[in-house]
Amino acid sequence: MSISDSGSPAAGAPGASGAPDLTPGELIGNFVGGADTAPSGDRRLPVRDPATGAQVREVGMSTADDVDAAVEVARAAQLEWAAMPLAARVAVMYDVRNAIRAHLDDLARLIVEENGKTLDDARGEVKRGLESIEYACGLPSNLKGDFSADVARGVDVHSTREPIGVAACITPFNFPVMVPLWMLANALSCGNAVLVKPSEKDPGATVMLAKILTEAGVPAGVLNVVNGDAVAVNALLEHPGVDAVSFVGSTPIARLVYEKGTAAGKRVQALGGAKNHLVVTASADHDAAAAAAVSAAYGAGGERCMAVSVLVAVGDEVADTMIDKIQSLAADVKVGPGLEDGMHFGPLITEQHRDKVAGYLAAGAEAGARIVVDGREHDRFGGEGYFIGPSLVDNVTTDMSVYTDEIFGPVLAVVRVDTVDDAMQLVRDNPFGNGAAIFTGSGAEARRFSTETNIGMIGVNVPIPVPVGWFSFGGWKSSLFGDSHMYGDDGVRFFTRQRVITTRW
């Protein structure tokens, strides 16, 4: 399929001949070259509805040969896509934006079915991903090069930003639409072809997203989805036809992806895990801080890399006040299937993960922490689906696993410190550096926290400091491997390389 310079779908494109079937069947295969393709191997994994535990479909596991075939398709399609005028590519991105908005509820409902989050949360995920598409619609101003005249007699120098080629996007289960959009918005608009490898736990929405973009006018083969597990990931990391790798996941896997990808000569950005702290001082609005902590710790069941998992209370009086307020608010948090009205969060992604989260509560109690609110006592825990209630753990110390590990569940640990300096040192000493927040009424405390902590994203009286789509997203320390953050200006730089041309006439 080709696209005219105006950016309109050519005859025969899905956008011109009718919409593709967006609803996943019993088997989710790959989407390569604008068409559904079945992986060549016979390995299948179940895709379950976390709210019931019932299998809703299967996903095929790609082989290295499947990856090789997809890369070949992407490389061929990328040449024509990159040769299109920038205005034509941007016109397609405008159509993509409108198509995603038209299918927002379709995407959200599929996210709920395979991921378990609430319908409102799923809709919010799609809307946040749209910010990256909207940023990409303004890309011409970000792809302008530099020009210097007469650097020598009759000699001019100018620079351009060129697409890097084929990018592999390896995305996590917790945001099957938003994170792919973070990556592919800039990757596509800069003239690259993309292969997305979604999580095998909830791949349906990512495949639907690729079909929507193809229907909207992205040429066949420019955006592809390859489903699979470690076999597919390793094949992408090793393939000489893949020029860049963008990854979001846990820190151990992010480190491996970065090391293996860069060893193969690829450009890699690998975003890892987090242990986000929320510091509350005596001067803070404690009602606002408690409400923010509940939302940030328990929203989406804590399955967010920007979830607040540690509340650092400056002084015992602040700690006791915050615990009382959070305990009261937690009692009103509703946990249940994502399509039911009024639910604050749904199930966790798998039974194994829910049991792992429950294990951290047991380990914390054994180590001497006090379980103030125990999610294992929730009515839905242990029944149908992978539910666990919100949990609040007091008297946590920095050597307990409930503090050291990224739990990725609705567990909020409370650490007590004496001073703001102690709180800041605690944040600095933690190996993760994704996000941190401070609730305070003091401008001096806020300024010090913003400038003296080694964290990539800071919130001041804001619990989850996720930047809007025209800034960049990324942490420091063990939360990021590579030199580039995600989306915004950093996304443009990551998916392009600079060319400098010196001219004499």
C-alpha cells in the first residue's frame, strides 16, 4: 500500500476499502504487512480475563523465522515511508489521531477484558497515549535542521535529522495502548518502520491499535505487531535489520535488553522499574496528601511504574496523621471487575502475581512491620479472579523486601524519618530513580527537593509526576538504561540520527 503526497490512503488501503476486523478471534496472531498472520510455530499461551480467570483467547508465540520475516517486510516498507514528504506523513498522523478517538471505547473495553483495569482507567490510558500522537502532528517544527552560511569562502553547512530505520518496541502488560503510542508516534512520524512486541498477557489491544493505524493510512508493513515471549525478544535484539530498540519493563530485563541490544550495535532506550517515594512534611495539606497517596498507590492496582509505593512521613505526628487518614480512605476503595460501575481498581494481571504481592505482606509482617490495612482480608481475595485489596504497611525499614523490591501491587509502605534532610537522603539512596513527590507548604523545601534529589521526574504537591506528551518521560539510576528518555523531544532524537552536509558552489 502506498500513500499519496496529500497523506490520503491510496486505493486499496484499508481506510479506502473498508475497516478491518478489529475484534480479536480465538487466536491472536501477528499483524505484519497490513494483514493478520499466524506464527509458524505451534506454541500458544492463554490470554485470560483477570476478573474471572477464564481464558478468553490464545496468543501465538513467534519463532525467530517469524521475526525475520516481519523485519524484512518492515525494511522494505520503511524506504517508501521515509521518502514521503514530511507534511504527508504528518497528515497521516492527524488521521491516526482521529481514528483512535473514534475507536477509543473499543480499545478501552479490550484493555479491560485482557488487563483487568477499570473502564475509566482504560479510557484514560488511551487518551494519554493520544497526547504523543498530537505531539507528533507538530513534528515539522522539531525536525528542522541547522544552517550556517559562509563557514569558509563559499562554503555553507547544514544539518538534517534522518530516520534511523526499523525500530523494535517491546512493551509491558500494564499499558498495552499508551506505551506503544509513546514509542510509535515519534518513530513513525520521523519516517521509521516499527515492530511492536507486546506482552503476551494482554496482546489484543495492541493488535487492534495497529489495525486502527493501518486503516487510518499508515502504509502496510510500516507498523507491525509480532507476538511472542523471550524467543521473539531475543530475535529482535539480535537481528541485524533492527536499528533501534525501545523497551519498558522491569529493571532486570531492562538491563539485559540494553546490554544485549547495544552489544549488537543497536541504539537502545530501556526503561526499568521504580520505587516511587511520596514525602509528606509537617507543613503539607495532609488531607490532600492522603487523598493523593490513596489514588497514586492504589490506582490501577498499583500496576504502574509511576505508582507511589513508599510514603515517607517526616516525624511521628505526621506519620500517625497520614496513617489514620489513609486507613479511613482505603476503607472506601472499591475493588472489583473493571466493567462494573464505581470500581477504583480491578484485579491484578495474573494469579501468580497476585500471590506474589500477598507474599510481600507476609514477609513484611514477619520482618516486624505493622500491617494496618491487609489486602488479603478483602472479600474478593482468594475467590474468582485475581483480586487483592489495598494494603497499608507501617514501621517499614529500608532492609525489608516490602521496601527494597518493586512490588507492582496496591501496597503502600510507610517509612518514618525525623527530618526533611533524612527524607531526601532516603530518596537519594534508593537505587531506583523514576519518580518522587513531596507534599509541603514550604517553597524552600519544595525547591530543595526538586534540585537535590537524583530523580528523573519530580512532583511538588502532585503525587504521580507523569509529564504531558510534549515533555519527556524517564527516570534516572536503575530506572533507565540508555541516554534518551521517552516521547517528546527525546523521542524525536532517539528515532532519528543527524546528518551534516557541507556545500561549496
